[in-house]
Amino acid sequence: MAADDRLEKQILRLQPQADKNGDGKLSKAEEAALKKRILKRFPQADKHGDGVLSNKEWQAVIRQAGVPKGEVYVYKQVDGVNREMEIYFPKGHDASKKTVPGIILFHGGGWGGGSRVAFADQCNYFASRGMVAATVTYRLRTKEDQALLTEGQSTKRVCIPDVKSAIRWFKQNAEELGVDPNRIVAGGGSAGGHISLLGTTNPGLNDPGDPKGIDTSVAAYVLFNPALSQSDAKDPDVDFLQHLKADFGPAIVFFGSEDKWLKNGWTPAAAKMKSLGITSVEMQIAEGQTHAFFNRQPWKDLTLIAADQFLTKLGYLKGKPTLSMPETGETLTSQ
């Protein structure tokens, strides 16, 4: 058996039909048959091209298979390429009878990588709690972008027009989706947190093809270690501090205490918020944790519980979180 016992259990949970003789285990023959089906259907799973699925490759297949799926919508086309968002709806949601708050999230990946799948679990949870939740694919920067920009312009700017387009589409189609356009929350992780802030506060960097008369302001934010940088000041269009105003909406912000982006990027933003009299931003710190900690358990659940409580205080959710605190005792610290 190439996969260890824990991996075997995960495989059987997702593919119980692979256990042909019903003994609760994967024989070598059963594993080989399953592997053959997977490689035929998903040849890209074999990263090494050796015709064998390593444990790491098995894990990647399992993660993909276990990702909750939403409904895919095209929010615009660029040079024949669809820009998509994946939307998760509350169970039994009837857009013709009821509107609910919405949340739109943007994945991280250094402005040049990542996938909307990164927020599938979070969107699925928020939908289970009664929101319409979207995770967005957006234009990523490339090595060639710098040559097309003028001196001083950051390549981060190429991501922001799609953020604005996605939010405008979400608002424009709010009636069809059953979303209250006045109760839309934006956010994201790392680079996605950064561009969600710029896409909702910077009046520039608009796609000329976007509908006129629809702004990109939102009611609140859920931010997972947003990657702000003091070096952003070189390009005002990507510098959140230059667009931060006293009317900035309520927000919850998550950081690991050892995350360099906390000290070098968010701390100056928090100082400016204080100087502007902004008191509606809640900080939650994971002691001892580094960047992207929220992608790992138990922190994924802990950040969702805290975000749930934050949104409940705003009146966007009702009742208590449906996730449980970890038995191992980890907690977030409010600051």
C-alpha cells in the first residue's frame, strides 16, 4: 500500500466504491485500479510524470476532491478569457423571496499566484450560516507586466480592476442572487486582503468596460493577514494608507503574531486608523503563528468562529457559530 493508514482512510471516505471487497481497506489491486481511474480523469495529478501517485500527490487529489463546490458565474471577459467567481448559496435560498447579506473574498498568492479554491471552505461555511458567499478568480501579475508600466508603478495594480469589476457585478446582479446590495462584506487573504481594500477605497484603476453608476464600496471587511507594505507608498494606487478615510467600515483582521506583514504593513495602517478616530476595526492575533496560519487547523475554524461572531454583532448572521472550539485549547487574542 503506497498510502499510509491515515491517507487510506481519507481515500476511502471520498471513494468508498474503491473498496471492492468491502473489508474497509485498500488492497494493492484496489489501489492500482483507483489510481488508474484518477490518472485517466486527472492526468495533471501526476506532477512528476512518473505514472505513480506519491503520498503528496494523493493528498493533493484528496484536497481537491473534498473541496466544497459552488455555482460558477462569469463576471466579465478579457481577451476571450472568462473571469469567474464561484458562489455558494444558503440551503433553500430563494432569491425571489428573500435577500440576505453577501460576502466576496479574494485569494492570496503574492499577486501572481493562488486560486479561488483557497476560500471554498470559508464560503461554504458562510453560506451555511445564511450568506451568499463568493470567491473570485482575478487577473494575476506576470513578469512581463513591469515593462508595460511607467516608472514607480507597482505590478500589484494589475489585480485591482478585476476586484472592482467583481464587486460591481455582485451588486449589479444582487436581485438575481438574492443579495442585499447594502450589506456586502469584502475581504481576502494576504495579497487578496490587500487588493480587497484597494478595490473598495481607491476611486481609480477602473475597468472602462464596467457598468457606470455602480460603486465598489462595501459595508464591512473580513481580512486574513492582509499584505500591506510601506513600499506601496511608491505607487499611490496600491497604497491603502493613501485611500484610508475616517468613514472606513467595520472590519475584523486576523494575523499571526510572528507574521512580518503585521509589523511592516498593518501596524502603520492601524496607527493611521487611530489618528482618524476609527474604532470599528477588531484585531485578532494567533500567538506564535506566521503568515497564512488561517489556512491550517485549528486556526481555520477559529478564524471562522471569530468572523461569525463579528458578523453576528453587525446583524448579518443570527445565532451562534456552528463550529466548535478546538479541544486542544488554541485561542485567538483580541487586540
